[in-house]
Amino acid sequence: MFYAIMGTDREDSLEARMLARPEHVERLKQLQNEGRLLIAGPHPAIDSPDPGPAGFTGSLIVAEFPSLEDAKAWADTDPYTQTGVFSQISVKPYNKVLP
């Protein structure tokens, strides 16, 4: 089943985000290579694909996991969680309807 992992960035997270990004992206690429990643990306803090110093307010990842517990465990071990980029994480089941 798919699960939506929604992380909310802490204030002033941009520097920590950029430091943890390579490891974070590597984990996402692993999900993609396994055919389990539906979508992933950040939420810019301003209405722009490149928010510059404004940074990001969080991220959304939708990926397939065997269970909710497995999705939560994956989210808990993500570099953004481990380094404090995310101040909060929500993991919920997700049903893809369209397209």
C-alpha cells in the first residue's frame, strides 16, 4: 500500500536541510529503484520553484511500504528527521485514484 509521509520543517531549517539532502535523496532514489516511489518533493516557503534563502516549509513523499509501521520506521530514520530538519512528521495510508 502507498503511504503519504509529510514532514514539516522547523524554523531556519535551510542550512540543515542542505547538509542532510544528499543522504535524504539517496534514500529516495533507493525507493525509486525498487519501484516503490510515487512522488517526492519539498514545499517551497514562497510561490517559486527555487525559493532561495526563503527555504522550504516541509516535504511530501508518497511511497509503497508493506505496512504503516514500516512507513513510519522509514520516516523516523530519514536524515531530515534524524538531523532535526523536520519538526513534525505525519504518516498516513494513501489511495492513488488518479491518474
